[in-house]
Amino acid sequence: MSRKSFVRRVWLNVPAGEVFAWHARPGAFERLQPPWERVEVVDRTRGIKDGAQVALLVRVGPFRKRWTLVHRDYVADRQFCDEQLEGPFRFWRHTHRTVPEGERRCYLEDKIEYELPLGPAGELLGGRFFRRKLNRTFDHRHRIMVQDLKVHGQNKTRGPMRVLVSGASGLVGSALTAFLTTGGHTVLRLVRSKTADGISEIYWNPSGVVDTSNLDGLDAVVHLAGENLAEGQWTDEKKQRIRESRVGGTRLLSETLACLPRPPKALVCASAVGYYGDRGDEALTEDSGPGSGFLAEVCREWELASEVASKNGIRVVNLRLGMVLTPAGGALAKMLPPFRFGLGGRLSSGNQYMSWISLEDVVGAIYHAVVTENLSGAVNGVAPHPVTNAEFTTTLGRVLRRPTVFSVPVSALRRTFGEMADALLLASTRAEPAALAASGYRFRHRELEIALRQTLGK
């Protein structure tokens, strides 16, 4: 018998019932899933009570394998278990126990009993690696849970909110949705499917239609939808789609919300630090003027499109996002393959500044914008310490333990990416989060290396 046990405890200054409720709500699995693991939920029944199941696709070496788990041994406010029905292990049982330590404190115990495939041979070949993987995973899980519970606890007196989110299935939107639902809030998704149920999914077409039947009395709206900037060449048609999706969609949504009998208290609209254009090493705050070029023009029009909402009493925040760091998608995900093969390097001279922010801080900044009543207007959604491309390259190489001796010349970048190369890869934007800092936001990741190590599990 080569069955092993792994036990991890974390103490929390939160009542046991609140910790258990966080795990029982929709979105808990997504919040706890490490971003560096490629796991896809293919089927599930809601809840964690006995008999509920979840089916996943997980990576086992170069292959993808179905992993089906069933919940057992449910005890309200105290315990539930996940047991493998089929999957990559010979045996798997994960018991979650929430144990009170007085009225306002508890500890969460995760106990995993497992047996690797191939029995003793599997343990000999992969046991040490798997235990390191478990340690990294639970470092992440417990850090996220502790931070989320703290933030939600600080705003508990507000009560549950109804929040409409556009782009809810995207990189930022899916993370935000899971954060909100585990905190006890109700999320309505703005979708382009005509089969939307009108309750949890609200139909819209950015070119001119929004179903308003269930929108009256919203607490907040978070608008993230828009054409992906970094996919495909910036042809005239692509640029038109970028402009229409952002400017036209924002204007339509703002006008619709402004006309509701009870409009939302807050509208948080995504924007981008591309607003500032290529500014060298100039320190840029929200008071800095706009730059020039296509992206700066789009960002300026994008933000102006939300003015109809602010003029009708809705508090509007235009969140100018920097490069969002997560291996789940976006720029970092595209960088990782060449860097992991030791082929990563700086872009051109590497002197251009990159304003970055971790995905966790994007979610945190959006929520902060929703609940902070004295925050409005332009807000730079970036970490406090922007770095040059050369610094970013060196740091990512150090985290991955790979050399970064190459550089990509300007001519190659322009030949491959066209106009997009100058706007997204070579432009220097040294944005600072002055408004977030002044409003009391506390960053989860202030330094690049810490952010990369935690998001990559290093």
C-alpha cells in the first residue's frame, strides 16, 4: 500500500461559518484554482452537499485526462469531502474541515489522502515532485482565501450587491465574477446570446440593443467587453472593430443605464494606459494629458463615451489598465513558451517602460472602485513600480531560471505585428497608481518579482 497523506492548516480571524459559506458559494473552485494549472471544468452539479459532482480536464504530462470527483460526508458549516470516481490517481480523497476556535476565529484543515498511479513505482518516480506541487497549490489557495475573506469582511456592512458585468467570460471578467460570487454578491452577465435567461444573463448587442427588463436597481456595473487588441494585425477593419466595440459599446451601455428608473450607483469602465501614448520615462498620473496615435485616440473616446452616465448621477470610474499578469492568458501567457525554452529576451533596446498589474490586483482594484464612494474619473490600474522591458525580461528569466540573452530588433517586430508593435510593444508608458493610492487601495502585489513568482507558482 503506497497511500500517502498531506495535511495543511491555516488559521483565520473569521467565524467558521463564514469560511465554510465562502467555500460553498459559486466561484470557490475558480478562486482556489492556481493560475499556472490548466484545468477545465467540463461538467458539474451545483453545491458541495453529498452526491454533487464535478468533472474536470486536467493535464497529466503531455496529455489531458478527465477527472471526476463526488462530494461526500457533508456536515453544515464544518466539513465536506471530494472523492475521485475516475481520474489520474489510484485513490484521491480531499477532506475540508472548518474548526471553530472561539466565536470569531477558526482554522481550515485540508487533508488529502492519495495514491499515485503505478503504486510504489509511481511514488518512487513522482512522489517528491507531487508533494512539492501540493505545497505550491495550497500556498496559493490559502493566500487567496485569506485575502478575499479579509476584503469582503471589511465591506460586510454594505450587504450583498447586484452587479452587472460585461465581458464576464473573459480573463478579467471570469476572475472578477468568481471573487464577487464567493463574497455573497449576485452577478448578472451581459451576454450576446439571444438565449440569455434575462435573470442571471442579460442580452445585449453592442451595436444597439440592451435588454433592460432586469436592470433596474443594480448596485454597480462593470464594463469589460471589447475587441481584443493583441489578436491579429491592425488592419483598417480590425481598428474599426476595436473602436466600435469600445466606444460604441460603452456609449450604448452608459445611455441605457442613465435612462433606468433606478440607475446603478457606480459604473466601472475598463480603459487602458494606452491613453498616454509613448511618453519615454515621464512619470504619468491620472492628471497627465493624453498621448497621440490610434490607441490613445481610442482610449480618449472610450472614456468620453461614459460621460452620459456621469452627467446623469452615476459615479463613473475609468480604470486605465496596464499589462495584466497571469499565465492564464494575455501578454504573459504568450511570453512564457519562448522564455521557458531559454529563447526570451528584450524587445529592441528594452528601455521602454511597461506598466503592469497582477490579475489579483485588477480584481481588487475593480472591487475597490465599486465600493469606494469618493473615487471617480480616471484611475490608473497599474502596480506602484513600473519597470523597463529589459528589467521585466531579466526578472522573468530569473523566476523561470532561464537565460535571457536574446533581443528582438525593431524591424522584426514591425514586420510581424505592424502598427501594433509601436503601440503595444515599443511604446514606453510609466504610469503610476496615484488615485488608487490616495483612495486607500492596498496592493496584493507591489513588486514584479513577487507577482511573477506567485502567479507562476515559483
